Amino acid sequence: MVKIIDGKVIAEKIKDEVAKDIYQLNGPRPNLAIILVGERDDSKIYVALKEKEGRKIGVDTHLYKMDGDILESELLATINFLNDDPTIDGILLQLPLPQQFNADKIIAAINPLKDVDGFHPEHPKYIESPVLSAVKACLEEINFSAPDKSACLMYNSEIFGQSLKDALSFLNLQVLPAEQSSQADLLITALGKPGYVKQNMIKDGAVIIDIGITKEDGRVWGDVDFEDVKDKAAFITPVPGGIGPMTIAFLFKNVWEVYRRRHGLI
């Protein structure tokens, strides 16, 4: 029977540490600007969760919500405004963007020293993508040994997919194409297709990290059909309660790291 990787437990430890540090501040609290473009349900879910957790941790969040047909110039103007705003410590651009936007160009417009998602090509080394940090935390939790192991990625965002490929290669994992998922020791999926991954698509004893999230019929679903794979996989992150909470925790850890450096606390 598959074992659950409890992201909530891991996330709470990280958030408690950040909240404790912020509570001891003798000055203004960290400020995070969140840019949401369009009406994707999964993006709205994640943004709402980030706002909620920010209040708990002690980070003030500011939501900039924009229509999906906004002009590129308007979006870039908003980013430039936030880059120049001394009260804003971090900027988060919720991905994926509507298809008409060049995501690379938009991300590159963010001040790399305020990029708390770690996607800017010149982001500082002390900032890592929260999703990558969450994936690594999962692998550490189960003592996953990388040598001679393979991984398969399924994703709908090229920026996210490429950064994750680079990270897995750095961990000495052989990255297989999606059509070879049944041969991979580790499967990471971020498609936003509920129940897409079935047992015939995974290897016996595989580790599955389900990043996908979709809201349908009042419920939140992952990319993996849990009931179908539970007798074949060794470990899995649940949806909800898996990668999502950890991603948010590492996001605010990044916000705190940026704040500390901007305010000379390190």
C-alpha cells in the first residue's frame, strides 16, 4: 500500500520558523505583491491560500488582479511600479499566464532581488523556486537516493518544467520523456488534469509527486488517480495536503530571506 508524504507537517515546521522570526521584528513587516492575471481556477486557489497563510505568518500581501486580456504594456507597467516601490519586498507572478503573454519576457521584467519565485534568470542563489524546494523536501523526507535513479516530468508550464529538469539533473537523476513514465523511479506531474495519471503509466514502487491542482464540483483534484495507483506506487503526495502547503511555506521563507537582506538583517 502506498505511503503518504504529508506536506502539511513539513510545511508547518517551515512556517513556524518564519513566523517566529517575523514576530521578533522591531520594524515594518515583510510585504509581498502578488500578480494574478486571468481567471484560472487553480491559480485563484493558490493565490487565496497564499494570502491566507501570509496573514498567519505575519507577511502583508497585496493582490494585483488583472483581466486575462490586459495589454502586455499594462502588465509590465505594474511590474515596474512594484520594482520601484520601496515598501514591497517581494513580487510573485502567479503562473501560468494566459497564452498570449511571453512568460519569459514578463518574468525577466521583475527585479531579480524581489523575485521570490526564483524564476528570473538572474535571481540570487539564496532564492530557490518554492516548488523545487518542496520537491527536494519530499525526497529528503523519504530518503530517496538519486544515484542510478530516473525521473519523469509532466507539466504545462515550460518555465517551471525547464527549471525542474535542471534541478533534477543537478541531483544526478536521469530525466526521461513523458512517454516513458512507466520506467521512471520518480514521477512529477504538474498538468492540471484531474485523475490523468493511471497505474499503467507508473513503475512498480514509484515515487509520485503530484503538483497538479484542479477544482471541479466543489472539490480539489490532483493529476493522479489515487485509487488507481495506490497499490502500485511506493510514495505519493496527496492533493490537497501535499506539495501545495510546502510550496507556500517555502515561498514565505523566500519572502523573509529577501526582507532580511533588503533591511540589513543578515
